[in-house]
Amino acid sequence: MAEDVKEASTSQLSTGYSAAKQEEYNIYLKKITSLFHQKIAKKMDSSAKLTDFERRTILGTGAYGVVYLVKHIGAENYYAMKALEKAKIVKLKQIEHTYNEKTILCGLDFPFVVHMKYFFKDNVYIYFVMPFIGGGEMFFHLRNESKFNENYAKFYASQVLLALEYLHACSLVYRDLKPENILIDRVGYTKLTDFGFCKFLHGRTWTLCGTPEYLAPEIILSKGYGTTVDWWSFGVLIYEMCAGYPPFFASEPMKVYEKIVTGKYRNPAHFSPALIDLLSHTLVLDVTRRFGNLKNGMLDFKNHKWFSEINWDHIFNGRTPAPFVPKTDSPGDTQQFDLYDTEKIKECSFCMFEKEFKDF
Ligand SMILES: Nc1ncnc2c1ncn2[C@@H]1O[C@H](COP(=O)(O)OP(=O)(O)OP(=O)(O)O)[C@@H](O)[C@H]1O
Ligand SMILES: [Mg+2]
């Protein structure tokens, strides 16, 4: 594939989204990113506590804790409550990542990303409470359908692109794009969740983090990297949505990495020429030739032939009808989630790791 990239023609370009439109959108982005920074500087206030919520079921589990569906007792609204165990965060050296996650979630305000509603801590855990996104993980739907047709995939990809564009404008690199972290809301639009690896980017960064199949080659090769890693993962995501499996996979992470750094992957026979072309500009080893990182910025994606049916303004405003609306019967309905056994919230008579989480 790397060879093909050099020859990539410009015949897959359309010009639906003009430079002037992008300029206008950039002005808007500037406004909302300055709001993001203001919200962070102001420090969100939260006096919520565990007893304000009634715990229902477990929506997800991770290395540091669990995510519960909860109902706010007074307001009757449903939320997703991520409970992170302080001891695990400390043991796995994730204190800084957790601070980042909290700060970032408090500042976010964009249609295609989740945001913080409340946060608090107790002796054992720290808690993030976000609006409950009821349509389930993209992962759940992708597994059920085995793959998405390209129209579904481009509808989802368009929102993920706008979300990444917003995050990058906020000086953030996301670093954990994958179908498990993309939620579908009750009208069928996507929201990115899990800001556990998201961080403020000042220049380059070096940390190896993310999910093996989605890691960009420059992370694996321990080169300093920036937001280009998210565009690589974006290519992996588009490929996985359309193929039903990721472009680089193997039984062990080491073997996955070996494949990624070669940059070679195969396109299934059913991929359209436009999709193949888009991937060849996204899954490209050389970051100086990767879409998202070139002089035309987002226009390379927004005007690519594969996205030609996308009306970017309509997507942003939620005016494009979703190709698939997950079935939900009520606001707290979890039929679109794989549920887990409930876990008891641990208690402790003293405050664990008080010093480490003092500013939380
Ligand atoms: N706002 C939300 N609404 C509905 N479900 C959510 C929400 N946030 C998270 N979830 C569910 O919980 C799962 C786990 O959440 P998340 O990805 O934030 O944690 P994690 O993967 O355990 O985090 P980490 O990678 O930091 O350990 C998600 O994949 C999703 O299924
Ligand atoms: Mg996750």
C-alpha cells in the first residue's frame, strides 16, 4: 500500500465544502474552543454525592473501574457513572491520565462527544457522571451486523471526524479511537466517550498508550507524535466499520505492531474505489503525507469523494436522518448494551490515597 500512496491521484477529490466554508467553521471552532478553555480555568463545581444516585446496572468495565447506569434521585434523569478505583489508578500509574480525563470532560461541549455532568470522590473511588447515551456502543452494533455498509460507515465517520477536529482545535489528542469508545445516541448519532488517554498537547508527546490494533506506527516506533495518531486511528476505524475487522490484526500485540509498522494491509474486494483511495491517504506511514496533517487540513477529508454524499452542515446540526436508529423503549433502557454482573461498591473507613487525589 505504501507504494500506491505515492501514486495516489486527486481524482477522488470533490469540492463540496469550500475553503470559505471551512474558514467560517474555523472561526466558530475558535469560539467553542475558547469556551472549553474558559470552562476548564473556571473549575467546574460539583457537590453531588453517591447517595444522589440510584445504581441500576453495569454498562461497561475497564482496567480501573466500572461504568454504571444510574438514575438521579431528585431529577429522575439517567446517567452513566464511571467509578474509578483510586488504588488501581495508583497501581497502574494512571493518576495523571485520570486528572486529564476529569479536566477534559469538564470542559467539553460538542454534539459528538460526551461531557461531565457531575463528579465527586469518596474514600475508595473517584466518580464521573455523564449523560447516559442509550443507543449502545458502536462495537455492539458492528458485532451484530458483522460490518456496516459504506453509507452507514460514512455517516458515523463524518461525526467522528468533526469530534476529532474539535478536540484537536482544543489542543487535545484523543488517542483511544475504537468502536468500544463510540456510543450511538437514541436518534442514531455518535458520541465519543472515554477520555482516559486524552491529553493536552504542547508540541509532541511520547507515551505508548491506546489499543494495539488502533496504534499509529509513530507511537509504536517511539517517535514523538501529535494529533496525526488520531487520523491514523480514524483510518483504522473506517476500515473496521466497512470490513468488520481491523486492517492490522494478529493473535498477539507484538505481531500486530510488526504489521502496523510495515503499513501494508489488504482491502476486501467489496471496498469501493473511493474508500480504497481515502484509506490510502489515511493509513499512510509517512505523517507528512497523511490526511488531517496536510496543508488543506480537514478539507482533504471533507471534500474526498467517499464523503461526497455528506452534507457537513446538516451532519453538524443533526439534520441528516440517521441510517439506523437503535431501538430503545425508554430513557433508561439498556437493551442496546451487553450488561455485566453488578459489583458491590467497596467501602473503606479511611480515605485512601487522599494526597494523590487531593486536587480532584
Ligand atoms: N455516557 C455513557 N453512556 C452510556 N454508556 C457509557 C457512557 N460512558 C461509558 N459508557 C459505557 O461504559 C463503557 C466503558 O466506559 P469507558 O470507555 O469510559 O471506560 P473504560 O474503557 O473502562 O475506561 P478506561 O479505558 O479509562 O479504563 C463504554 O465502552 C460504554 O459501553
Ligand atoms: Mg473505553
